[in-house]
Amino acid sequence: MLSYWEKQSLLHYDYIVIGSGIVGLSAAISVKEKAPQSRVMVLEREVLPTGASTKNAGFACIGSLTEILSDLQSMPTETVLNLVAMRSAGLHLLRRRLGDDNIGYQENGSYELIGTRQEWALQQLEEINKMMGFLFNNLPAFTITNEKINDFGFEKKYVKAIIRNNFEGELHTGKMMRALIDLAIAKGVEIKTGCQVSRVDDFHTGVNVIVPNHTLKEEIVFTASKVMICTNAFTRQLLPEEDVIPGRGQVLITAPVKDLPFKGIFHLEEGYYYFRELNGCVLLGGGRQLDFAGETSTDFHFNDRIQHELEVLLHTLILPGKAVIVADRWTGIMAFGKTKQPIVRSHTKNIILGVRMGGMGVAIGSMIGEKLAIMAVHS
């Protein structure tokens, strides 16, 4: 059982954030910036944030040409442009808040490889540049840089063109999360790990957040004026009715490759595949489109078929003719829905959702956190 002291002093907060990924920590930091005297706590179900925040490829991206063209087929133009604007603004906020050195931010080039099936997109490039011009001071977002095909050493039978994205960079995911954690703590945010929330109850005058204590064999009831749920792919464990569909991402990284001919970040096939140079190694991920049903999962398992296809891509397209060894593999869990728009809204009077990042948490997470903080502090 809990003591008198615990009940008096350790259970009551102004704001509680559930989930300590990019969105959750950003929301907590933004709340402290707006209400410095408030008591803010972040609850994380595992020892480390477990989803996509610490398992992504470290792309600071706004979207490739073919991805944006695909989005325009399923969403209104204004919606697509708003998403691109949010990604750009979110990256600027992340960099301004944490500092480029602290997150390992670099601009070594961002490119999309165009194969035979994507050549049609080249005809749309100028139109997309004009459409997005107002977002980037009328500078082109995309330029064709076919001279890089030979420089990068990719398999020419596949790569028919290379498009450079002029407003993307890369970062070090681990450094970014370390910097977010350090900043949150410096601002007075409490972060409690190993706290799997079982229930959230809004009583209109306040919210109870229930966390089972397995040692005491009882429930701990935290209270707050406002609660922000930032659990992304795992949201339906708390709120089963929400349109949040998990999407697992398969990733591998090679051992250092001698005389690796490229740097930067790379997209192909509407962003479903992605790779980058990292300390002389190649980090490669994606392939979810090969098995959508199998990858609609919150289990951190390897999909042998996709891992195999990643290796085939590595050996035949990215590094043809080079000896390369896979050094490590992992998976991450993203969240998707009927559209790519994130869910940012009130669930009840005092419970606010910031979930479903659509695989763009690095880009939009800081901005989503800011929106949640505004809703929480000023409502």
C-alpha cells in the first residue's frame, strides 16, 4: 500500500504526458516553456521509449517527389501542402530547440532514385516545384542531378534518374533523443519509466491516470488537470476506437564499407525504401509495401521476407559488386491511418491526443508537441 507521504506529495500533477518519444517529450518541454511553474510528468511504459522515436533512420525529411505525388492522388492539394509545411516547420523547431551539434544534424544531400516505374514523375517535377514554391521562398524543392548516378556507383540498370531534394538533411537519432531527454529534465519535467498506463479516466474536474504497481499488487492513481496521450502506434491499447494502424519498419545496417562512394540520405519507391551513409556504413530500411498485412503489427519481430529483400537491394542496386556484411538489424513501429494527417485533438474535456505520425515523427513531432501544449495550457 502507498504511504501517507506518497499520497500527499508524489501523485498529483498539473500535466501528465503518456509516452516519452519525440512527441511526448516535445509536448512536455513546450508545456514547461508556456507554464514554467507547472508540475509536468511523462510516463513511459518501458525502460526506453519503444516505438519509432529511437528506431528510425534519422531522416530530417519533408517527403520525396514520388511520395508527394502519391499523396496528391489520395488527399486534397491543400492538405498535402499543409503536411509538407508542418514537416518543414517541425524540423526548424527541433533544430532551433536542441541545436544542430546536439542532434548530429548535417546536410550531405538528400536524393531520390528513379527507376523505370517512376520515370513518369519527372514530368511532374516542375509543377510540384511551383506548387510548393511559397513554402521555400520560391526556390525549387526538387532538382534533377543525373550526374550523380556515376559518382554514387548505383546499378544503372535500375537507376534512370536521381532527384535531389534541396530541403532535407540527416541527424543522429540517439543524440536527438538524448538531447530531448536532457532538455526536459533541465526544465523540471519528471520522466518515469516502466509505467504502463492501464486506464485514463476524465472526471471533468481532473483526470486519473492508472498505473499498476506489480510489487505492491495495487493500482497507483496519478491525477492531473490535463493529460496528453502521445503513444502513436500503441494508442489503441488505451483507446481501441481510434483510427491508428501500426506499421512495422524493418531496418539493417552494414559493417563499414571500404571506399563507400556516397554520403547523404536516399529514398526510392515513394519512400517505402530508404537508406543512408552513417559513419562509413549503410543503413537501409523499409519494404513494408511487400507485406502490408504482416507489417501491421506492434510486435518487434523480423519479417524474413522483407529482410531478405533489403539484402537483395543492398547487393544488387546500392552496392553492386562490393563485398558488404550486415552488422545489425532491428525493427520499429510507426502509426498510420486512413490519411497521413496526424490526430491532434481533444478526446475528452481534459484528455488530448497527439498520435499517428505517419512515419514522419522526426519531422513533425516537435510541432505536434507544441500544438498539444497550446491546447493543454490554454484550454
